[in-house]
Amino acid sequence: MRWRLAVLLLAALAHPAWAASDASISYFTHVRDVSVSDPERQNYAVVDAEMFRVARNDLGDLRLYTLEGTEVPYALAVQHSASRSTEDEVRVLQPGTIGGRTQFVLDVSKVEEYNRITLGLDARDFIAQATVEGQDNLRQSRWVNLGTRTLYDFTREKLGRNFTLRLPDSRFRYLRITLAGAVKPGEVVSAKVARVEEVPGRWTEIGVSPRFTRDGRTTVITWDAPANVPLERLSFEVEDGQENFRRDFRVFNAEGREVASGTVTRVRLPRAADSGTESLTFELPGLRSRSFRVVIENGDDPPLRLSAVRAWFTERRVYFDPKGKERLRLYYGDPELTAPVYDYAKFFRAEESAARAGLAGPRESAGYTGRPDRRPWSDRHPEVLWAALILAVAGLGALALRSLKT
């Protein structure tokens, strides 16, 4: 009978306890004073890199309190960049040659508003100046000039291509495009127009000190990263005067695993009406590592003359309603605490008039005691678990001997 009780005791001791998710000021390791800018309207505080170092990865352990110790609901808003677009294919009318230039008309009468034109061109290795004009009635002779842009294809040089024209928001029923360059009327295959709405993101720079070295046909950039801060944007600054390049790059973490890649590009055309194109900034999926290494493939070309490489994370804002309070406290540093669920966050809407609250430097919380030890009783008293295990084995052995004698 004793060995049976030992087995039951062993199972009970090994059963884990539920983790607590209640918030208490005494459980937080760090605190920041919050100075409310306007007590009568919505405020927000901006998360900095130090908070990521101490708080949970998802910032789920942030809590706002009044000086009297009352919890204040908040909404955590990530300031991502966003782009919304609707694209429609349109008819290409009257392609031909006027004065040695290719000219055609786009019927955009079924599209309410647009600010982009993307042409389908069956042409390679060219530069062409595209002049765009708008009109509502083809019988009229007067067209409204919407600007001149540069189209190009540098397949041979491996510098990419650009067949997209940016316009101001427009509602003309017809667009006339004149191409001054080596594009023939028969090479204009299709056209699409789109209405693109771009919401710029907000970023907080991570203070890093990159080191630049050259390894054969590659440029290697390394830096030590602040603990737990996500790398969500990477920007390269190339000296003026170095133009028309296209270089692949790869990003590796501290373990040597490739975690991102991209292509650094700059195309600038002399005598072009616009300034060309470049791609020197890249958004990344929240990479975390104690260090990073970026490898740029130069091929047989001279290395890029980089003046700087900068790292960023997406700005996070803690929005709240101070309800007349001029000072609050922001606590964090409780890894066992789960993210809060507030009605305020469910119905949250960022107000344009929201005021930025001041955030003082971090300090250790004076009232910190830590959570009580919530490990299973067996983890806290392994000697009792071993005693119960030995008792159970002894009981089973005794039962086996008794069975053999019988």
C-alpha cells in the first residue's frame, strides 16, 4: 500500500503549477516617470531601445500607473509604413509616330482617380523621356501637361528597369503619352493605372558603430547590436559621385545564419528630366541578434564608397488618456506577465491632436520584490522527489519478490 501512495505522491509533485499573469508594481524591475503634456487629451509615449533591453520582446509587460497606484489602460501602436493601391488595366489607343516620336493614348475613363502609370513595353536596353498629358474630350486640341519622366531598361548593364510613371492625383478621362527614345509603337504592349496611397512609417535609430572591411570581391560590414532590440530597417549611405550600380547584399546573425538579403541600387541619368531611381533603404522582419554582418557582393567593380550604414527599429507608441493626471509611471521588466487586454485598446483610435508625453530616464523600481517562486513543488524540493521515487521503486521490488515466492 505504501508504494502506491508513493507513486501518487510522485505524480502530484511532478505536476506543474499554473503561471501567474497578474500585474503588481512589486513585480516590475524598472520604472520610468511619464510627464503628461496635456492632461485633457490623448497622450503618447515613445518606446526607446532601453525598454527593449529589459521588457519582453512583444512589450507585453508594459504597465501604466498613476502615482496612487491605479492602473491606466493604454494601446500600443506600431508606426509601420503602409501602401494601399488599386490597379486597373486600360486600353492603349492610336499608337503611332509623330515627329519621330512614339505617341499613344490611354483610355482611363473607367478609373475614378490615379497617380501611377505602368507600361508594358517589349523593348530592351533603352532610355526614353515620357511626356504625359491629360484631357477629357478627344475632340479638343488642348492637352494639360502632367510632366515628363524617364523610362529605361538596362538589362545589358544589369541595372534593372523602370516602366512606371508617377503623376499627381489625376481624373482625366484620357492620357496622351509621347516617348522620345528608342521605343517603337509596336513595342507598347499594355498599360495599367493605379491609385497608390502611401503612409510613411516612423523609425527610431539604433545607435550602432559599423566596422568596414574588404574581403576579396566583397565588402563586409559588422556591428555589435544592443541586447534584444529588433533590427527592422537598414539604410546605406553612398557617397555622391558613385552612380549606376546594382549590388546584392546578405545579412547574417551572430550564429552565421543568413537572415535577410536585398539589392542596393542607384541609377542616375544625365540629361534626364527627373533624378533617376535608387534603392538604399530596406525594411527587415524584426531581426534580433547580439551582432550582425552584412556582405555586399562587388563582383569585378570597385567597392561602394559607403559613408554610413544605419540601423533602425519601427517606432512604438504607448497611447493613453491621462484623465486629468499630469504625471504617471511606466513600469516594465516582468517576463512572466502576459499582454494586457483593455477595452481602451479594443476601441482605440489615434487622434491627430495627440500630445507626446515626456519620458524620463530608466531606473530600478524601488518597490521591486520579484514574483514568488511558482515552480512546481518538485522543482523546489528535488530531494523529496528522489525519496518518493526510491520508495516507489522499493515498493515495486518488494511486490515482485513476494510474487516470486508465491
